[in-house]
Amino acid sequence: MYVCLCKGITDKHIRDSVDAGAGSFREVRRQLDLASQCGKCGIVAREVYENYLNSYDENLCYAAA
């Protein structure tokens, strides 16, 4: 799904950034140059980021059990 139409950034780009070691949403924004043009994607991008982190944490819990 496209998150930022101005820059052509998808939810996969955000997930890949987290997987590559981005430790905060600020780092994701910096790496992808996200929300730097019109800024309308910032809220949706943060939701994608937080949902991915939550699902990542849940998967770790199941793997440990």
C-alpha cells in the first residue's frame, strides 16, 4: 500500500527500514525522506510503523513460548 504518494513510499519500505535497524520513527523518516514534502502521510506512516512494531513484538512472544 502506498503511504506517501509524493515520494512513492509504501508500507513495505517502512517495514524494511525497521528491519534494517531504524530504532525510531524519526530514523525511518530520515532514512526514507518520509513526510518531507506535503506531510500528509505522516499520520498513516506512523500507524504503519507502530503496527509493525506491535506485530513484531507479538511474534517474538510466540517464538519464545
